[in-house]
Amino acid sequence: MNANKLRLYEAFDKMLKVLDLEAKEVCDRSGVSQSRVSSFRNGKKANMGTNFLDALLDAAQSLDPRAREIFATYIGGKGKPLEEMTLAEKGTLMVSL
């Protein structure tokens, strides 16, 4: 993995901190339990799947429109929603797990 890129759970955690977003509010908006998000943020269950991550990013984006873009900069992406990514971009995203 590139030394300048973070793992997905690290990038998500850093994005929340930089944007000063409350994990509880992201959980409430996404419908994902706080314990599941906590495990993800701590790297205990880092591979939760793209639907899980997309739900969290959608919720964060609804709280701050910069969320996806900031998250993407931490993983080396372009801030696109999963459904707009090419297969190659999704592959790169999955490798960063």
C-alpha cells in the first residue's frame, strides 16, 4: 500500500475528525449500529463491504457536502460515489482494504 494512503477505516475516522462530525449522527442517518461503526473505525472489522461504507459516506455527505471528497483524498480516490466508479476504480478501492 502507498505510504501516503490510509486504510479505509483510517480514512473514514480521519474524515469524521477533520469535519467535526459526530459518529452517532452518521450512524443515525445511515441506519448502521454504533457498535458496528466503532469496530470499523478501530480497525477490528475493517472489511465491512462497500454497501456498508457507501451508507456511511452517504450519511456523512448529508451532514457535510465535503465528506466524500475528503475521504477520497485520504485513500487516493476522486470522491465519486461507488455507483459512478469504473471497475478499475472499484478494484483500487478494494485493494486499499
